Amino acid sequence: MQQSNVQASLRLGAFFMGALAAASSAAAFQVLPKVSDVDRKISTMGRNPVLDYLGHWFVGSAIPIMKSPVHESITLAAIGCNASLGSESECVTLEAVREHRILLYGVRWPDDPPFQLNAKSPPRIKGCDTGVTLRSTSQPLCWWGLFSDAGAQAKKKAYIKNPAFGPGDYMLYRSHYGDLQFMHAMGTYDGESAGDTVSRMRMWAEFLWGIASGTTSTGAYIRELGNSPLAAYFPGDITATNLFATGIVEVRKDLDKVAMGAFLHMVQDSFSNAHAERGQETGASCGATGFGKPGQIQRFRSYAKQSSTSHDEADTPKALGLHTMQISPSAVDVSRTFLKLWQEKKSWTDASVFFDCVFEPKDRTIEADAGPYEATRKAAAQTDPSRQ
Ligand SMILES: [Zn+2]
């Protein structure tokens, strides 16, 4: 490490330690099992161990999507946990996290997919080491730098009727701000029709179900998996193994669980008001399946013009508690049903009957918008760190 880098690290370190001291009393309640840190060890071997050590704290406790284990709570409640309705966060115990580590890695994957940095043209962002696979846990400061950059770029492109990022861009950019936002039950741009969004979600669900049930190859290039329209999203030499486990060897023998986790992530996001607007549940069943029908999708949301702060408020444990106490079938109930269908080894033909009932929008032509989460230009500049 060069002298100037050491000084910069120390300065940044002092900043983080100051912030840590200031926030320690609040942070004490937010210390959570790090559910997806299967790759954390490699960060100690990269070029920025000091920055990364501090960055773990920063990313894990200051960034809402990373600190709130809402998906983990829903998933563990769906698997079975004695917590009462509204107290799902009590399901997130170290023991439960250890037992279901790989499924929870999958549940977290759409928020934090691992990928390689471009060594020929490395990002000009502090803390980025092209020799280490990028995830929030392996290179937290680099991750945050890229996440902020993606947000800033996407905001500038918010008024074009196309996804801000696509094939060739980093997974982090595509998943949060680009063409893969269907993984979070959202439109990929402002103005996308609900029919297009749900078709993309269904394409993704079919692929995930195939991996989860072992009928789709994890070693074949995705572009060669029959005539799946997913090929257009992954035109290069990328397999399901690359997609889900780049740089993370230890989950590769359990990609079925990883895929099921990613499937549940999309299901769960569709119950967040910042992702999709659902009507009231009617008490009706999903046809012959016998499972309850959740409130119908009225429209999907688009992140492009949303305030990230108000978006994140819809994804907190408190919002989840209000949801599960008042709504049935809830995100937990629907997650449980899909887990049951998976454990019973149902084919996609069978599972898709329930999928269509859960996701079919009321009107396929209605366009995605920011909804009540729209950022005013002034407020966005004040509250969104990704904006200049
Ligand atoms: Zn999501």
C-alpha cells in the first residue's frame, strides 16, 4: 500500500469510526446475523482490508436495503417459526440463519448479485479491487460507490422509455436500476406496461423454477436453454452457475436453493407498495389449487423517478408487520405456498397456475409509474445520496 493510500485509509477510517461512535446506540439494535456473507473472508485478502472492514459496518448498518432483513424474516416465517403475526423479525436468529444459509443467500441475491469487475477498464471508484468478486460483503465501499453511480446515471435517464442499463453493464446496475428490475417485481422503466412486466417476471420465474427443481441445466449457457426469451438478457457465455455463484464456490452444489431464494425474493417484493400496488384480497381461492388469492396487482411501480428514501420506507420490518397482521394471504403465506409446491417437486406447469393467479394484473396495458414514492426534484437532491 502506498503512503498516500495509507493516509487516505486512515482519514476515511477516522470518519467511519466517528460515525460508528455516533450511531453505536442505535446500531446496537440493528446488529443482525450477516446472512449472506459466504464470501466475506475473501475481503481480508483483497487490496483494501482496512477500508473493507469499516465498509462492512457502513453498508450493513446504514443502507436500508442491506440492513433490514425483511426478506429473511418473511422467508424464515414462511418456513415455520413460532413468532406471532407482525413479529416476523423475531424469526431471524443466528441458528435459523445458519440452518437456511444457502436459501437465504438466494433470497438476498437479487439485491446483491456477485460479479467480476472489468479488469481492463476498472471502475474509478475508491476501494475497488478487480481481483476480488464484487459483493456488498466482499468490497463494501466499492459496492456502495457503484450503487450510487448507478443511481445517479439512472436518474439522468429516467425520462427515456427504456431501461437505463442492460447486457454489458454490471449486474448491480442492471438488477437495481436496469433491465432486470423484474427480479424485484417492478417495471424496468417508467411507462412499461403491466403486461410486459408480468411476462418478464414469468419468464424469470420459469427459469428459476427449472433450476430449483433440477430440470434446467446449471452448466449450459443461458442463451442455449431452448427458446427462452431470457437468452436476450444474457447473450454472452453465462451459465446459471456464473449468474448465481460467480466467485462463490461454496453455494454451487446447492443452486436449487439459491434459485428458490431468488424466486421468493420476487414474490415478496410484489407485496411491497413501493414495488407493486395490489388491491384488497377478496377471500377468493386461486381456482382449483385451493390456495387463497392475494389482492390483485393494480399496477407495477418503476424505480426511475422514485425517491429512494421513501421507497425504502415501504420495505422496513414495521411495514412488514402491518402487512402480515392485516392481510391474508400475505407475502409470508404466498412464500409458504411456493415453498410447499417446490418441496412437493411440482412441475412448472403446475406451479405456474398459482403463479398466474398471484401475479396476473387487473389491466395489462396500465403503465408503471413511481406512485406515491415520486421524488420531487428538490427533495430528491436533498435525500438521495446518488443525486448530485
Ligand atoms: Zn428486491
